[in-house]
Amino acid sequence: MTFKFKGLQRLDWYIIRKFLVTFFVAILFLAVLIIIFDISEKIEDFIKKEAPLHEIIFDYYVNWVPFFINQYAPMFVFLTVIFFTSKMTQDSEVVAMLSSGISYHRFVLPYMLSACFIALLSLELGQWVLPHANGVRVEFEQKYNPWRKVKIGHDMHYKLENDHFVYLESFSAYNNTAYNFTLEDLSGGRLRSKITAESAQYDTLTGVWHLRNWFIRDYDEGLRDHIRSGRQMDTTLSLTRDDFFLNKFTIQRLNKRELDQLIETQIMRGDASVNRALIEKNNRYSLPFSTIILTIIGLALCTKKKRGGMGWNLAAGTALAFSYILFMQFSEMFVITDTLPASIAIWLPNYLYTIIAIVLYIKAPK
């Protein structure tokens, strides 16, 4: 089960070159295809919205294609391994390599190095490069895509610093206004004051909230209240309009540091939408890791000649890859419904397919 590692040999570089070249050619082919299909679907909307050609190319497609490819890179790594390894197997190259004295475990090494390279590249892109690209893409979509509707939030609760709690019945993005606004001060373990307002409008320039028709109840230690009221009052809060609309598209714009800060803030506030941020964070790690798992599975499926040849391997591999991607999408529902924490639910496909990979890897040398 062990082997002596004496550095990469010519055979290793041969496999690495085949792996990476096949992968990047497949990715390039995919990029061309998705651009063609996407243009045919959205061309009428672009023309109707009078989107400039240079913005369509450089703001949208240059930033959307890398995001799409990174999302499905593990599947294409899997298909890449199946394609060129099946061809090597059918041409008896694998048999020749193993017959020359190379153990199966040593034969796997260049595959794992290639998979780790792609996984690390995907990880760095997902954490630091793609968030900026996603920001440009999302701004373009909000500007020109008619299917991006402005949403209105309802029944939202937030915890601010120093044990201050905000509740609002609804928030409208059309006029940046919260309705039936409440701010409670629970510092020191008891209710100290409560501010209610008919509406609270957020000023995007100054960051100030303009409260209208407000009441303030100050409570002493005996919980006797002293009421004040007025027509208008300005206040500042560590809460902005963007906090109400942090959907999966806006979260994709955050790099690793910004995403971690958002999660910390949302947990402190008791914000239920933190699940979206946790899904995004775990996806950024689980997707690159799945590249390694799928490489092992793909390799184990293709190192033995089969009567169906490459066609059987490709068919079986494609079905397995799509089932994996489907499982990954489905696992997000466990987080959204609060059935499982994101750190478990998002990694469930990796846990299951790691077991499959280990079983196939053990059986492959036989």
C-alpha cells in the first residue's frame, strides 16, 4: 500500500498534461456554448433595455461566464477524468503503465496533484476574485434585466449592538421606508426604553433614519413608563437599507473577509437571513473539495476495460456527476428550512460521495 516518491517522472507529467489540457479545453467549449444559448435567450431584453454592447460583453459575460464555470468545475473535472482515462484504458496505456512496475496508488498521484491544483484555483477564485466579478455582473442585471424585481421585506427582527432590538412590519425599497418601526433598549437585562414610529425612512446619503409620528416610552426600574412623542425625529442606527435585501445575489458579491463579517453581524442580530450567507460560505469550500472526490471516483470507474468502452464510462459518469450536483442543490433546502446547520447540510453530498470514492478506490486495483 506504500510507495517511494522520487519526484515527478515523465509519465506523471504526461498524465498531468492530459488532465489539465482536456479540462481547460472542455471549459472553453462550455463557455462558448453557454454564451451562445444565453444570448439567444436574452437578446430581446438587451435590445429592449438598450444595453450597450461593451457593457454586455465586459460587464456581464466576462464576469458571468467565470462564475458559471466555477460552479460546475467539479462536474467537468469528473467528466474530464472519465474521458481521457477511458481513452487511455481502451488504448491499453493504463495496462502498460501498471505492468511496468508502477503501483496503482502511485499511478493515482498525478491525478490527485492535478485535482488539487484545480481545487485550489477554484477556492481562490471563489473567495477573492469572483466576488468582485459578481458585483459588476449583479449591477448590470439590476440595471438591464427586467426579471430582477425589487422585493419588499416583511416582519423583520434585528439585534443591534448594546442589546438594542429593531422590529419593522415591512420595508419598501421603492422609498427606503420601514413601516410600524420599533426600537427597544434591553441593555442591563431589562427594558429601558421603547421607540415606536409610524414610519422610518432611510437617507442613503447621510445614513440617518427619519422617524415620523414617533413615541418614546422610558421605563424606570419599577417599569413605570414616561411617554414622549413628536412628529419627526432623526436617529442613526447600525442598520442600512442593504441589510433588508441581502439575497443570494448580493451575498455573492462579498469576498471572504466581507462574508465572514456579515455572518458575524447577522448572528449577533439574530437575523434569519444568515442562512443564505452560511450556504454561500460553505459552498465556497465544499465545491473545490468535491473536485478531489469526483476525481477519485472517475478514475476508479475507468481503469478497467469494459465491453461498452468509453461510451459506457461517459454515460455512467455523467449520470453520477449530475446526481451529485442535484444532491448539492437539494442539500441547501435543509439549511433554508432550518432542518440542519449549513456546516452539515452543505457537506452531506461530500460525506456520502467520499464513502463511495473510498469503496471504489479500494476495489479499483483488483
